[in-house]
Amino acid sequence: MAADGVDRYTVEKVQDFLPHPLETKPNIATEAIKGAVSEEVIEILIKDNELDRQHDGDRGLGPVRRAVLESDLASPSLKREVATRGDDTKDYDVLVPDTVQRSAYEAVRAGKPVVLYGPTGTGKTTFAKQLALNTGVGYTLETASPSWTRQDIIGRVAPEYSEDEVGYQKEPGCVSEAVLRARDFGNPYTVIIDELTRADISKIFGPLYTAIENPHQTIFETDDGRTVELDPEVNIIATMNMSDRTVNELDNAITRRFAMIEISEYETTDREDLFARFAAEHLNETNVDNGALQDLFQTDYTHLNGVDIEHSSRELDSPTGILQFGPMHYADVARFLGTATADDGRYADSPGLAVGEAFRTYITPRVLNAATYSQLRDLIEHYEALDDAYDFDLSRAAALIQGELDAEEQRMGK
């Protein structure tokens, strides 16, 4: 045992301890990480034997992973590995346009909080995670809600019940928690605030705006006296669905303090690669016409968005440029069809109907969520035209929009 009271663990010592008791006692595994004499020791425990997975589970931050993240010997890549156990985001290709990647990455490197905004289905959340992993060792993801207050960002005093007594403890908000983790882990850490437009931005971000302007100002203090300031090692990334508002309608305070990165239109070749990937991942073992389905995705996307229509193989006698809609939604269609039209699927003998049901289930409701009343008739014409142009049965998708139009007109007394 060293003078500081911590047992030292060498490569030879941990190899002698394996497989027991390191694999059966998490306290000894944690002790070995804290007492490691080199990163090689930690790599044996984590990369070779995955002790964090055995003791902490497939995901989450348990005592073994926290010991690795707080170690001065562990490299950022090793910390990132344990921080993202069970997170397959790191295995995905970055699919957003190259200019978006570069602008967002450099904004984070410049120490600027980032807002990724655009229509639904453009991959904002996935890219936010990828951006976090490219600029730090891990991230926390929080989804905003209308009930959020400044306390969800900065922190609160919360009651703590013990038998017949009530005490109080301080709970850091998502940004304050990220600051503490960045300090404890000794590496950049990211907080992702998803769907920011669901909350009252000016209400929840007031103290954060002040902290951005005055980074040395304390915004929170923990029960044990640790003060929280907006550390430069903390990256803040937010996502916004802009289907119902524009950047000009946002609070000027956020557009002045955050880098606003738009994710909207994908280049034709990027979409083609994306749709081909969806088909390859989910439809190889089905009897769906992959080529026709990818063409349907392309036609639906180009006509809804009013872009690159000349690259579509089908000319539709219907309105174009109806609303903005992202290409990522079609992954859910492919995933549904991959199971529904497999040999044991309920639509194995009717792939054309399955495509229509997939659109009715995953595409049409999301289109309706972004559509205004004035766009409903155009959408009905659009999906009726698709139904005529393809062998897939899209009539029920069009019928769903017709039902929404009828209900809306009834509410309006028409």
C-alpha cells in the first residue's frame, strides 16, 4: 500500500486477481482502477475484461465507470469508451452535410454554445450526439418540456424525506451537472438540450445568458460547497424543431449568444446514399421492391420540400414545396417493413399494403404535425398522386390527411 493509503495495482497484480475477485466484487474493481500505476492496467480491466459492463451494466454511470472517468491516467479515448457503453451513436456515419459538420465543430471549438435547428427528421439529435463525442468524452441528453424552469438548467433545492423528517438538498440542473462532470473527469463534457422550442426559452435561459456573458460568475453551489461557473470545458448543444417558428421569431438573446447552425436540405447524392442505406439495413430479407421504395422516398421528399424535383423519376401532377420535411423519417418506414414483410411478418404476402401502412404510421402523422390548415389539401393531392404513380397502396395515408381536414373544418364550422 502506498503512503496515500491507496493500494497500487500493476499489470501483474491485476492479472493475478483475474478473473476473481475483480469480476465478482465491484469495490475491488474500483479500487484497482483508482490504484492503477499505468493506463495499461486500466485498459486490461476495461478494454480486455469489460469490468465496467459486468458491474455497471450495459449503460449508465456506475462506480466502476466513474472511477475510470475520474482517473488521471485514463486517456480521453478510454474515457469516451466507458462513457458511451451501449450507445450506438458512435458507430453511425455522420450524415449531415459537410458544411454543417465543419461549422458546428468549429463553433464548439471556439467555445460557443450551439443550436442545431431545422425541420423535423433532419438528424439534429443524432448529429448533436456525434458532435458531443467528437469534442468531449461524453454527454448528457435532456429533452425540454413546457414545464421547465431555470431550475432545470441551473439547479434547485429539493426535499429529502427520511422516516418522519424532511430535509433539503441541492440538485444541480443539467448545465451545472455537466460542469461538475467536466471537472471530475478532467476532460470536455457536453450537455445536449433536445427539442428546446418546447420550453419557454427566455424563462429557462435567463441565468445561463448571464453566465455566458460573465463566465466567472457562480451560478450554483452544491451541498458540499462546490461552486459552479460556466466552465469552458463544458459544451452546450441544443436542438430546435423550426417547423412552427423561424429564427427571426426567436428571442434575440439566444441568437446573440448561441451559434445557430441550420440543418435542412440534403444534397441529392447524400439522400440517395441515405435511402440506400436504410434499404440495405432492413430490407434484404424481404420481398419489398427496394428500388421502387427508394424511388418513392426520393419522390416524396423532393415534392414535399420542393427541391431537386428533376432528379425524381416520377412526375406528379400535384403541388410541390408544401412544407419542410427531413429524410431521417424514412428510416422508420424501412425498419417497419423489414419486420412486417419478412417471412413471419403480418404483411409478408402484401408488401404494397405494408408500405402504405408504414407511411400512414410513420410519415403522415409527422407531416400533419408540421402542416398548417392551408397545406392539408395540397398534402391530400400529393399522396393521392403518389398512390397513382406507384404500385404501393398509399390510399390510407391520403385518407388520414383527409380525416384531419374534415375534423379541422368541422371545428371551424365549415
